[in-house]
Amino acid sequence: MNTFEQSIIEAAQAATPNNTDAEREAARVAATQAVAEIMSSRSGLDRTLALAELLDSYSEHDEQEDD
């Protein structure tokens, strides 16, 4: 797994509502599955854009909690 993919997983874990170990593990599993799906079904720029969109979705979740 490369650094960008690892960043997505870390963002998913950071975006958990209560930041419990169970939530972080569930987020890690879900993000890993989402990344794997994108990696296996897309290529090139489409893959990069899909990964960026996934990362943004976790960042947006984090921003909403800060409001």
C-alpha cells in the first residue's frame, strides 16, 4: 500500500465520531475495502480521482464535526 492509500485509511480512522478502538478498526477495514475496490476496478486518472474523492469524503466528515 502506498502513502496516498495509507493517508486515506488514516483519514477514515480520524473521522470516527467517538474515536474508540472499535470505531477506528471498523473505519480501517471499510477504508481498506474501498481502496481495494477502487484499485481493482479503475486505472489511470480515473483511479486517482476516485481515491482523491474518497479522501475528501473523510476530510469533509471531519470538518462537519468541527462546526
